[in-house]
Amino acid sequence: MLTAKELLQLEDFLTMEQTSVKTLNFLANTIQDNQGKQLFQQMAQKNQQHFQTMNKHLNAGQTLQ
């Protein structure tokens, strides 16, 4: 089982991941360089995957190891 403190830390992590995704997508949409745009998009997708994985585990009530 996760402690209340661990749950709060994971919620903070999820918030940071969401913020990162928004920021990276913003940068991808504003940059003119195609390589840079692609890099930011890939990074945003990876952070979104991290968010979804962690959120899935938390919602399922599973313990994280």
C-alpha cells in the first residue's frame, strides 16, 4: 500500500507531467525548425505516456514498485 505522502508525491508528479506535455506541445507549435518541432512532439508524447501509465496504476489502486 502507498502512504498518504507517497500518494501526494505521485499526484505532484502527474501534475508536473501534464504541465510538461502542455509546455512541449506549445513549443512544438511555435518553433519554426522542423527537427526541433519533431523533437518537442516526441518528448510531449513520451511524457503523455508516462502520465497515462502512472494514472492507470493509481486509478486501479495498484501499488507501484
